[in-house]
Amino acid sequence: MKYLATLLLLFLTACATPQERAISAYCGAEAFRTIPQQLVSQPVVRSIYMGDRVLGSRNVCKTINLESKDKDGKITKTKEVVCKNYPILEPMYQQQLVNETVDVNNSYRQQQIESCKLVSKSNNMFSDIK
């Protein structure tokens, strides 16, 4: 979900006008200047991938066309069915307590950036950029 939000933000930024990009850069820099990062390590429960568990198998068959020549040059065509068993796997996860570094000022900074953008757009800041 976090990656989806990042991709959406990148997509919207790519579609932004030069004025909107300039306002975003300005407001982001101002917010980082006035509200610096405050990094804190905190314990969080996360799902950690442990491996795969085999649930069963499925049989997949393919038909192969074979051609062979005898000593007289006569071509014989045969069909052969080859079957293989493929395992059905299920990923296994285990809940573990891990330490993550989090910026406690991030949400407040994002609020400041959004309000700065609204004010800057209403004041036609960077309107001369094309």
C-alpha cells in the first residue's frame, strides 16, 4: 500500500505544471527548514517472510511431436505426452518485533507543505514559470 501511494505521488508530480512543481519544491524546502527531521527508533511488529510451505502439487502435461527416420529414409511421426508435477507453494510469514527509524515530525511537516501550497497557488506564486 505504501508503494502504491508513492507511485501515485510520482505520477501526479510528473503531470504537474512547471508552476506546481516549483511551488512543491519551494514549500518542501521551507517545511524542512522550519520543521527538521526528528528521527526516533521505535519497536514495530512486522510480517517477516520465512519461506514457502508445500501445499500439494499439480500435474501439468504437454504433448510433444517427435519425428524419426528409419534406415530407408521413411519419416515416422509420433506424439509423446510428458507430464511433470509442480509444487503448489504458500508463502509463510512470522510476526516479529523489529526496530524502525521514524520521523515523528513527518505528518506535521506534510500538513505545513499542503497549506503552503494552497497559499502559494492562491497568491499566484511562480506564475511566470512556463
